[in-house]
Amino acid sequence: MKNFTPNIDWQEKMIDVKDLYKSFGTNHVLRGIDLQVYKGENVVVLGRSGTGKSVLIKIMVALLYPDAGQVNVLGQEVPTLGIRELRELRLKVGFCFQNGALYDSMTVGENLAFPLKRNTPGITRGKVKQMVETVLDAVGLSQTLNQMPAELSGGQRKRIGIARTLILRPDIMLYDEPTAGLDPITCTEINNLINEVQQRYNTTSIIITHDLTCAKAVGDTIVVMKEGKFIKRGPFDEVFQADDELIREFYDYNFIQ
């Protein structure tokens, strides 16, 4: 559980999704999704693998486009944005990919510096160095500055991926299965880091996961997805105390199978 009270502004929507549909051929992945995320809130989208969770957040940054529905992020209708507007929006929305998405040919420091140099024309070498050191410290990996990604553990790669996303100080963080493939101790470290990012940077986040332990640790609001629809929404304890057969089925899937 969190050891701090999140600073959530329930009057300011950062993400507003309405009646969202997405299919791939005959595979109907999203079937009328509605989702509102408020400033400073961590929302966990919980569901089995293959239920459309990752598709949802990819649509939010136009890596995919919906078949129908509205997707408003930071006050902008994402599917209608042109190339320049979309680029500007993506700078404000950090996407943490499941595998960390680091460049294997670059050191950790070079990986972190890359988005700064690419997106901040005229930034000085000294400023880049300072910002790289700051985010490395924030994720507790200052010692890895000159290491190559291949020298890092899976958990360290995840942390560096989060640091690279943070370096542009986004308003929104999107985490795609942040604890997938990690041992329980490392999962706890990643969960703690997600909470630290929320507290330190006052980010608004969506965390995609099928891990109930992660959901309970980081989520202010849990939404449970099944077969392309949300079937339950609320705080973790409220969602999982219900005698709902569909919810119980998911709980059993996590802890029994």
C-alpha cells in the first residue's frame, strides 16, 4: 500500500475516452470503452493477457487508431491531430514499453541523453549531463551511467526505461506491463518506483497489468477489463470484495493458475 496520499485533482481530466472501439479483422478487441483519468491519479487497467489493455494505451498516443469513439488526451482529440501536433503531444506523454526499449549500442547515459538531444534543440552538454544524473538518481541507478544495456538485469532495464521516459518531464506516464517477467523482489522495487514517480513528479499515470500485486500497490483506481469491456471500477479493496463471479474468476486466475 502507498505510504503517501496522492495529490489528485478530481476536477481536471487528463484523459477522457468515450465509447472506444477497435477491431483487427474479426477480432473485436475494444468494445465500447469509457475511461476518465484525473490529474495526479494512477489508474490501473487490469486484465488477462490479450484482452486489449495495451491496445488501449497505444491508441492514446496514436500508435494505433480507433475504429470509433473519442480519445481526448490533455484536451486534444488524438485521432484528429496532424503530424506536428501529435509530436508535441507525445513529448507530454511518456510511454514505458514492456521491455524497456533501450538502444543496445548506447550506454545508459547515452540512452537517457538521446531524447533530450532529439527534442530539445540548443540544449547544452552540461544541461544534458545534469538531467541524466538527476533521473538516474531518481530511479536509484546512478552507478549504471557508463554501462551497456546488456550488462543490466531485467529490473534495471525497466528502471532505466522509466528514467528515459521521465527525462522529458511528461504530464502523463503510460506503463505497459511494468512488472512482467520480473521476480517478486524486483516487482516490489518497480511498484515502489511507480509510486515514487507519482509523488515526486505529480504525474498522471495509466498502468497496464495482469499482476494483482502491482495493481494493489500502485493503483488509486482499478478498472478490470474482460473481453474488450470494463466490468468493474473503483479502489482495489472495493473491486475485489464484491461477490462478482467475473471478478472472482480473475482473482483465481492470478493466484491459482
